[in-house]
Amino acid sequence: MLLTKILFAILILICAAFYVMYVWDFALVLLIVMIALPIIMFVTTFIAKKQINAQFILKEAVAAKNTSIPVQLCITNNSFFPIGKAEARIEYYNIFNNSISTFDIYMPIQARNSQRMTFQLSSRYCGALIIKTAYICIFDPLRIFSFKISKDLAAEMYVLPEIHEIGGSVSETESVSDESIRFSEIKPGDDPSEVFDLRQYSAGDKLNRIHWKLSSKKDDFIVKDYSLPIDCSTTLFIDLKYYDDSDYTLPVFDTLIETLTSLSHFLIDNARTHSIVYYDCKIKRFVTKEIKEKSDIPETVKDIVFSLREDLLCESPEAYFMSEDIPNVSSITYISSSADPKSMSCLAANVNAAIKNAVIVVKSLEQSANLQNMPEQLRAIPVVIGRISASIKDIEI
């Protein structure tokens, strides 16, 4: 574009010299045209800039890993002046990593019209895919002037984690609470507000628990077992603190999220409601989400991903483990990419739970040897990147 400006300036000087040397009307007209033309280009393109807007259009805001994601960049020109060339630089990256990929798009934009350019993106890893424009420039037809439009244009897409099969066992221990509105699906209790099961009468059963109406129909005594009110006794704590900036960053975060998702599905498949605890960087506090059914899991995991700031700063886990508000639980599973001694000690000393697991994502089996010095109250379970099912095969939770 600089070369175009230089050439045009040379042409104006030539026309001026031609007008000085020759007094013909044609020479004057030619000089006026050459001087007016850049002014007209500037004014018309500037007017067009004020009436142009752009946006990203996503057909779906959620996609699976390794699938093509169609994204449209739509630029609308509401002015009466056409744009011969528009240039857009697109940036995209996963929020779990600061590695930015870029590419350029070129297009004309007709007057009173919209121009849509479709491109395909894909991600090998789960998380939030951020799509931005570094800039969008429009040029006048002679390519003398350029103007930037639509600053800070961005869109977000959620890439779903995969669910891996988990082997292991679920503890039947429950944390009982007289004030809870939730009831155990495993054990009966003494809360008459909810019926746990109906069964035949056996010696020792209380007479006030006989279901008289149903017994008269069955010609046998049918007894009501009441329900046991419980707290959410199983906790999954995920630590997304940023420990390692390397080529392993995305695979590590991917494995962390998929480990959490897979364990949560494993618990629901075994009729165990539970809670997920994570640090929300945007509101700057730890958040607890109760998972009662499978439909709760995707939305919770999505909230976790989008709770991260782009600098990935996060509160240390020990701030939660040392809190006075931490509830008693039957089991807690800590999921992290670091076996930080301080966090491990706080978990072992301050959390009242019968079962304490520390699921640590490691780059290789050799690295799992570093997990030998855990507090004896914790059971260390190394998870090799991308090998979740093979790593978590006999967990008790």
C-alpha cells in the first residue's frame, strides 16, 4: 500500500509538471482529477467504515474433539460505497494454552450487502476454543487508504471432553444429616417424610410402619421402610492451578477435565450423587456444584472450563482445605497435575473423610515414582496423559 501511495504521488507531480509546461485545459482537468481522486477515495471509504459491522456466526456453540467446526465471518456494508478489498486476520486458541494460531481472509464487500466467509476449525483437546480477530481492514478501490473496523470481535466454542470407562468400587458410607432434603438410595432410615421401600413384615417391625391399605389388598402384612436423609457425601475436587507451561500443557488440562468427567459419570452410574468443587477465577471463590443426575455433569464441566481466566491464575487448593466451612464427607477425590506437598498435607490433615484419593496427572509412568512420599492418609493414583481408563482401574471412591 505504501508503494501505491508513492506511485500516486509521483503521478500527481507529473500532472503538475505537465500543467506548468502546457497551458491546455486538458492538463488542468487532469491535474484536478488526480488531486481529487485520493480525496474522494478517502471520504467514501471513511463513510463506508462508519456503516460496516462484522460478527462471527457459529452454527453450534458446542463441538466434539477432532471434528470440523464451521465458523462464519460475516461483514455487512450498509453504505452505498463498495469495498474492493477487506482483509481479516483470525486468531484462535484453546483457553488451556497460550499458543495462538492465525490465518488471513481476503474478500470484497459489495454496497448494501453482506459478505460471509466460512472456515473450518478443529481441536484435539477439550476446553474453550476462543476465536478472535486481530484486525479487520478495509481498503479503497485504489488501495491508497485503509481503515480498521470491528475491534475486539470474538466468539467462544466449548469442545466436549470424552468419557472414559472407570473401574473400581463405590463405598456405601453415607454422611447422615437430619436437615438434609436428600435421601439415600442405598440404605433405609427413620425419616417418615419419604418411603425408601415396601417389604413383607418380619418379626420386630414396628406396627406403625405397616401399610394397612396395601396389606388388605395383598392379604399379607406390608411394611414401609423410611428413608435416610444424607448430605452429599462424595466430593470430587479439581485443581486447575497452572503448574506447567510446556508442550504438555494442553494434554495435561485435557486429561484433568476428562478424568473429572469420567469419575462423575462413574458415580452416577453407581447411583451415587456427589459434589464437584472448583475455584472460579472470575468470581474469585471456590464453588460447589451438586451432581444428582447425568444431565448435571456437562453443564458443570462447561462452567468449570469457562470459569478460568485467560492467564490461568488460580487460588491454591490449600485455601479450600483450610477453610472452616469445609463439610465432612465420606470420600474425597483430589484431581490435580501436581502433588504439591503443602496441598497434600492440608488435604490429609483438614478434610474429615473415610476415603481420601489424590489423582495426579503425570506425563509418564516414570514420573509416578515421585508420588511415593504422600501422607499415609492419602491414596495416590497416577494418571498418565491420555490413559485414564488404564490408570484408574481399581479406585475406591
